[in-house]
Amino acid sequence: MNMMNFTRVALKNLFSKPVTRPYPAQPRDYPARTRGQVAIDMDACILCGMCMRKCPAGAIQVDRAARTWSIERFGCIQCNSCVESCPKKCLHMEQSYPQPDAHKRVDTVEKPPEPPKEPPATAAKSE
């Protein structure tokens, strides 16, 4: 009787569609509600540190002196708190997850230096 059950299951699996998808060949389509990972538009960021203070996991570090924004990808819990609290809306959630890695890594983004402001042109003196 046990052999008959096995044969029935084997034949059913042999002629049915696969349950899984071919991973490397077919990338996953994430639904719209997927949070994914945090991304930043560094040009709009003012380095206020609000995202760092609101992060419950402590995964975000902002250094105003060095003009850097860092995130520990495997420490982030994708709660969306930093995105909601950003006053300039420079943070957003991408619909992808961090790639698997053997070591924890910290992604650091450096804000480009601002170009020096030129002094206003003075009007030529008329004599």
C-alpha cells in the first residue's frame, strides 16, 4: 500500500508544473507593498541625523563632520521609520533585498563637497 502512495505522488509531481521558479534565470517580481532596502539621494540630504535618531535598530550613522551617511544593511529591519521621518524626503525604500554575504558590511555614502560660492560681482565705478 505504501508503494502505491509513493507512485501516485511521483506521477503527480512528474506531470505538474514546478512550484519554484528558476532563480538566476528569472528574477523575482516584488509586489508594491514590499519594503526592501533603504536607499538615499545624497544630493538632497542635509545630514540632519533625524533618520539615525528614529532608527530602532541603530543601523544608520550620520557624521556631519565627515559628511557621510552609513547604513549597516544586515542590521536594518526594514521598518520604514527613517523614510517617514526624513524632513527632506531623500530616503526611499527600493523593492529589492540586500544580497547575501558572508560578512556584515556597512554601506557608506559621502556627500560631495559644495562648490565655493563666488563673491557677488561689484558694479564698475563710474567717474
